Amino acid sequence: MITGELKNKIDSLWEIFWTGGLTNPLDVIEQITYLMFIHDLDDSENRRTKECAMLGLPYKSIFDGEIAVGERRIDGRQLKWSVFRDFPAAQMYSVMQEYVFPFIKNLHGDKNSAYSKYMDDAIFKLPTALMLSKVVDSLNEIYQLMSNAQSSDVRGDVYEYLLAKIASAGVNGQFRTPRHIIRMMVELMEPQADEVIADPACGTSGFLVGAAEYLKEKRKEEIFFNRQKKDHYNNEMFHGYDMDRTMLRIGAMNMMTHGIDNPSIEYRDSLSEQNPDKDMYSLILANPPFKGSLDGDIVSPDLLKVCKTKKTELLFLALFLRMLRVGGRCACIVPDGVLFGSSTAHKAIRKTLIEDNRLEAVISMPSGVFKPYAGVSTGILIFTKTGHGGTDNVWFYDMKADGLSLDDKRSPVQENDIPDIIARFHNLEAEQDRQRTEKSFFVPKDEIVGNGYDLSINKYKKTEYVPVEYPPTSEIMADIDGLYKELGEALNELGGLLGE
């Protein structure tokens, strides 16, 4: 959570862009991302140089010697943030526009890398030298505050706060998934070192970054001390798709700034025939767009076979099942309507999850989780692709709080069910005897089938009514009469005082 001076500095940085004429939030995020990447590139090269010097290993920095930028050659040191930040404004602007930006656009020789693909058409949009100078000074102050902060995750918090400024949904109903909800879903799924992870509607790659951070934290030795697994982590583990090239650029750079060298972040309409992925992934983490309908003609026919509909939230569930390999797992956010909708398509996808695969959990979330962007009520589905059933009992959890107020302010509060959800999900044996009046409980498959595959928690949760005993009417009337007498005496006493 970004607060205090750091929050004010980021707001001031945003204000510099706004007053300078860049008012599209995506443009601002994009330009800040480029500059943060340039700053981080300098830091990472310095760190690698020092590490290799300590180990006695040879290392040639990308900034060493003369560097070709187009048809010209330039001293590589001028491209370092720590050097050009001290130039006069006009010189800094010239170096940035003519050398630094073209340099980072062509940084990766592999033209198929995620970075290269989405930097090809990137544009440096800061209009004046004075504005660039102000932005660089502001970013220097922000990085100084970040280095002084106690939180090891402050870099991620800053980026999340910037992303939070992308006001709200686009035409496809996309909105940012809160970082703590992503973390909860990742911890529920407990990714392993050999996973192949996908998000078919990745946006800024929040779920992929969340999984990467979890693995770095929980599987550090297993992955980073093993050359083969480290190579898999950097080049083959993470796959994200989206239809917005700006989002893809931000997503690819978000992954790279979190240490993933070459994620597979691609432009793709995941629901169309241009998506050939089938039986590929071991884990899908997603919050797909679920607002509005699609043109049925562009939807892949094999998805329509599972549920004939134009509703994106249902089609994405069918897509997840197709993309997962047998034994692959999925945790995804769905609108409440998916859980209890009565249309043929709604029932068909729920039946497929329950009868043909293993539906494990339904977590009902309060409607304020996505405020201030949207007030929609949502749930999390957790399932495993089996292709031959396996659903026995489905675990339900009625989440009431996520550690933040459920209004537009989303201020921190004490109430938080997330640690409890994670603890209970990883100890389901202890859940067997829970009553339907508690926060979580199991529901047998047969009961769900008998209810038309309804997955709404309210269908199964029981409310415990505690009888309240009131005193007899005569006693209540006597109390009221006594209060009236006391009031009369007080008024008489007040009148006497006023009369004096």
C-alpha cells in the first residue's frame, strides 16, 4: 500500500504529465514504464558488473565502449540513466530522443522476444525538454524514497499504484484485479517449479507477475540454483495474451522488470480461431473480461460446442478447459451470474465443470472487492481438468472481508478472510464436519446436480436464527411509564428554575 510522501511524489509525477498535455492514463503509464525500465536497466547492469567482479568472472556491460544506434556511434555511458540525468534539459532531451529510446527499442537481438515485439511501435511522447527534465527529477526522488523504504515489495507497490490510475473498464469490460486478490489466488494454487502458466486475458500481466513472485519467494533454491529450471522460468513458464497492444507493452515490461527475461506475451484474441492452444498449460490464473457479448462469427467453433453463447464469461471457461492439459488446474474470477444463471449455456458450462472435470472450490467474494472500478459481485472457481469427471464434494467459502473497506475509498480495515481462506483450503480434511451455518462447508455433488448445477453459495448456506426473548408487555409499559414520570419531574424542575 503506497502512502505518505511516496504517494504524494507519484501523484506529483502524474500531475507533470497531465499539465504537460499527456492526459490519456495509458499513455502516461506507458511513458513512465519506459523511463522506469531505462533506470532499472542501469541499476541491473551495475549490479551484474559488481557480482561478476566479486566472483572473478568476465562481464561486458551493454553500456561498455561505443554503441551503434542506427547509423551513428555513441559512447555507451551516455545512455546510462545515472549519466544523462545530470545533463542540461536540452541535451538530455536530445540524447533520450535520438539515442536512449532507439537503443532500448532494439535492445533485444531476438526479434521474437516479448520485449522486441511490443517495443517496435513504441513512441517517445514527452513533448518538451523541460517536461522530461521534471519527470526525470521526479523519478529520481521516487527511487530515492523507494530505496529508503523498509518494504522489500515497494517497487511492486509503486507500479501497482500507477496501474491503479488507469481509471476503469474498457469496451471489453476489463478492470484491474487487486494485487492482494491475485496473491490469494496464487497461494491457493501453490505453483511449482515445472509449471507452464497462462493468462489468456493478461492485461498488465498481474497474475503472471504474482506467480513469478511466489515462485521466487517459495521455490528460490529449487529454481535459481538449477540451470534447466531457471531457463524454464525465464523463457518457457509464463504465457499471456491480450488484444490491447498498449497493455501488452506494459505487461511485457512489467514481467521483465520483475526479472522474467523472455515471457511469451502475445497479441491474440483468445476466443477466436487464431488461438490454437490445446492441452498445453498446467496452470491458468485469470480474471477474463465479462461485460457484454461477442460476435458469434469470430468465436472458435470448438468453444461453442461446449456452450453455445456469446457471453465472454462462459466462453472463457470453455477456453480454459481446452487450453489446460489433463491434470492442469485453474483459478479464475467469474461474475456471480455464472454461478446461478439459468440459461442453457450457463447450465452447460457448470455441468461440464462438474460432470466432466473436478470442480474443487467456489469462493464467493463481496461486491466491493473491485471498487472503485466496478461494484459487480464475483466469485472464484477452482477446478482441475480431468476429462472424465472426479467431482465429489465442492468446497464453498463465503468471503465477507478482504482487509480493505468495501466502499470506493478501500481503506485498510482489521477484518480479512484471506488468511483463513488459504489456511482452510490447504487443510480440506478438517472441513468435512463443518456446518452450513459456518463461513465454509462442503456440498456433495449429488445435491448440486439436484439443484440444476447451481453454484450460488446462498443456495446451500443456512442462516442460524437466534431466538430473542423480550420482557412481557406489562413490564415494557411500566418502564415507559416510569420514563415519562422522570421526564415530567425534570421539566417541572426546569420550569421552576426558569421562573426564578
